[in-house]
Amino acid sequence: MESDALLDMIHKLHSKWHVHLQHLCTDDDSTMRARLRWNNEDHKLHFGTYPMHQVKRGKDIGKWKRRQCTGKLQHPIPQPKFVADPSHRKKTLRNKLCSFNTLPASQKYGFGPADITRIVKNFLHFVNALKTIDHDEWHERAKCALDHHFDDHSHCGSFCLRKDELLEKSAEENAKKFYRSKVKDKKMYEALSEIVQTFITKTRLDEVGPGMDAQPNESINNTIAWKATKGKTYCGSVSLENRVCVALSTHLIGPDKHFRGAFGRMGIHTRPGTAHHLKLQAKRLTTKGTNQKKLEVKRKQNHKNFEKLKEQLVKLMADNSKSNVHMPGVAMATDGAIQIETDNAQEKKCRCGSSTHLRTSSSKCKWNKKNEAERDEAKQQALLDNVQVEDDMNKLETENTLIQIEESEEDGEDCDYEDLFDTNEE
């Protein structure tokens, strides 16, 4: 929505007043950058070649391909140069570092919240000092954003006070301050270098170099959000236009002048209670804006941030001294608690008791529902086998009895058949 509105504004400025935008400060909005440029055919007509871009992901990484045709800017209008808001770029770097902090302890090498605060602060100090640095030295000097945190100040500028401290103070006093080491924390430095390197390339430094920001725009957006919330749509009436106009007017001239003028145009007399409320509201906004510019208020805010950083550093140093590491809470061994055996051969067993598999859903498990038919068939076969064995035993007993009767008749002896059957049964 913002990209389409800005595109219409640029076309209107060109057609009515012949005004062109030279720089455009955005918050890394990829859609806006894609729309506010010429399409591929106009680009070829102007430069002689189609626009190309380098693939950064996938199996074709590193290859050059023709850029997707998404531009909607009319060809006579020159393409604006995009610059970035340093505050938003700092926020993007912080998000990358926070994502790195969520990795397992074995992959972030002792990285913590204090490291995030200090690296982001170093990066913002360097960006604010770009105007005092020669453009050819930007990429080399930008390494100080990370190297300063690892006590390497060869690329630092005038904002670095650690240089003088290393020369003026003794080694014992310098050791009291917490800095990372490129030798002890080598793996952490290599991992963080991959993240920070994407923010200090020549292209990205040229974007934050002009020092333009979009903070006034953010302030107006917050003001408009109070009157016209993003969760509701008022496009079916003039309500949206009225809400935006009220927000802009109160933001620029104050609520007192705005409502007194609006009431006067409508012929409405302002009551004393309403006038008193508008005066208090205007006074509150004026006082708030004045206090934000005072040096004492800024120092108090910086003091809170510094105290928060000190707490993070104390916790980080305590964890490093105790060699604390992150462990799963399930069955974690603690002092005074029952120690649970960790023998893999005993732990990794199925509920059926077999160690050849781990779950009852396995085809090897006798409790698997898919094996019920096989188990029933096996039971039936076992019953049949038992019946067959009993029949064989009965036949054998009958044959033995007949043999005894024949032997008795040949010897001329009287045979007691009941005794024979009783003996066979026993």
C-alpha cells in the first residue's frame, strides 16, 4: 500500500511540477524498492543491457540472472537513490544477534545479552561518525564495530576512549573492564564476523552514510495510529480522511488550536470545561517535548541503559567464572537430589521390554496393532499343534495296550483289562 501511494506521488510530482526525488529514505522495504524503478525493457533502452542480479540462495548461488521485472516507474522519471535509516539498520542488526543468541550453548560459545548491547552500540557510534571519515576508508574502519568489543582498537575512531585508557592506565586497571578476546573467544569472533560482515559492505554503508532518518515519519505514524487504527478500515466513507486530517493537525499545531479552529468554523461555542481540558492537553504535550530535549533527561536515560548493561555484564562474568552452561531440566543432576542412572542400554527400551526397538509402532514390537493378526494366527496354530500332540499320545497309548493284550493271550494268562487301562492312564 505504501509503495503504490509513493509511486503515484512521484508520478504526480513529475507531471505537475517537474520535481524528481534524488534520495529516498526507507526501512529496507523490498517491495518499495522493487516498484520504484524502471522495468527491464526501459532499463535496457536506457543502459543498453537488461538488469542482472546475483543469486544469494539455493543451488544457483553465486550465478548472475536477469532481474525479475517488477518496476512500475515511468521511464522519463529518474530512479531515486535509496538510503537507509540508521536506527532501523541498528534494529535489524540487533534482531540478527538475538537470533544467534537463541542457538544452543555449544553453538554460541558463551554469547549473551551484554554482547548484543555493546556490539549494536558500537555499530551505531560508527555510523554516526561516518561524516568525519573519508569514504575510501569506510569499509576498513567499519571493522571497529566488532573489533572494539574484542579489545582491538586499531580501526576505532575518535569515539573510542579505550585507546587512551590502554596507554595511560596500568594493566591491572585495564583488566577490570570486561572485553572479549580474539584468542580465548576465537570461535565466537568467527561466528559474529559472518553476521556483522553483511552490515559493513560498501553498498550497505553507502545507504546509511548520508545520515538521513525516518524518525519524523515514525512519529506521525504513531500519532495517526491513535485516530485511525490499522486493525480497522474506513475506506467506505470519509471517516478515514477525517481521522488522518485530525491526527496531522493535532500533531503539527497542537490540539488546542486545532479544535478551537474547527469549532469556530462550525459555529460551535467552546465551553469553559472543554477549553480548560484543551489547554491542559496542549501544556502536557509542550512540557513533554521540552523535557525530551533537556540534557538532564538524556543523561538519566543513558544512566538507566548503562546500569542495565552493568547488570548483564556482572551476570555474564559470574557465569563465565563458574563455567555455567545450559543443560536440559529433565533428570538434571543437582546436589541432594536422587541421581538417575544414564545407562543408554537400560534407558532405550520399548514398553514391551525389548531393546531391539524403542516404540510400540515398530514392526518388530509384539504390541504393535498391525501384528495382532499374526499373533492370532500363531495362537491358533499353537492350539492345533497341542491337539495334534494329544492325538498322537492317545494313539501311542492304545497301541501299547493292544500289544500287552496280545502278549498276555500268547502266554495263556488272564489279563485284567481295567488294570491295563488304569496303568496307561497313570
